Amino acid sequence: MSFFILLLRDAEKIICAVIFLAMTLLGFVNVVVRYGTHYSLAATEELLTNGFLLLTIFGAAIAARRGEHLAVELVHDLLPRPLQRMVLVLSVLASAALLLLSAYFSWTALQNLMTNGMRSYALGIPAWYYQAAVPFGFALVLIRYLQHAWEEWRSGHAFGAIGDV
């Protein structure tokens, strides 16, 4: 398997690992500085908060690819097999619509931040820097969710791991 294909297949895992490593190092440095100088690095709170946002979104993409999102399976499991397939389709359509809307509205929010010139409170950098990956993260969650749904559909499994709505 080529490096590029491996990179695409595991992009969200790599992104989460890099973000988590950076957040861990940043938090550690802040603790050392605070105990060594009795001062805190004010920017670390801003960076860590936004890091958690990105970690959550790209972590959701990992869960979507694995089919590990929260699922309510009670109704699904009580239905006969043909109706289970219908519930799967409805579930995938509803989830895809929600993810598509999330990507769209986060893109709109990003554009708003870019046009209004808002700056971050600690570092004073444009606030949209922190939000730039959010719409792409939601798009990636959507892609990974649809990949998993397609694999489940083709394999003919019970579909419970998809996440019934």
C-alpha cells in the first residue's frame, strides 16, 4: 500500500495523534512554567480549548469509520429484517443530513469570522484560524460515516452498529 493511500485511510488518526501530542506538551510546559515562575502562560488555555474542539471532531471521524457512535438499537432489534433495512436507510439519511448541515453551518460560521475580523483573546490572532478545520472535520465525519454504512449494507450485518436514529 502506498504511503499516500495509507495517509488518506488514517488521516484522522494521524491528526488526532498530532493534536493530542501537542496538547500534552503544551499542558506540561504550562505546568512547569507555572510552578517554576508562579506565572501562567495565558495562551495555553486558548490553544488547549481549541485543540479539544478539533480532537473531538476528528475523533468523531474515527468513531464513524469504525461504527462506534452511540446507537439506540431497541426499535431496530425488535423489527423484522426487511424493516431493519428500512430503518438503516432512514438512519443513514438522517445522520448524513445532520452532518451535512453541521459542515455547512460551521463553514458559514468560519466565513463570518473571516469577514468580521474577530481576534482571539489571548494571542490576538484571527479567530477563524481555530475554526478553519471544523467544516472539513464534519465533512470527514460524513465521509467516514457513509463509508461504514456502505460496508455494513454490503456485508448484510444486523446494522446495529450504524447508529439508529
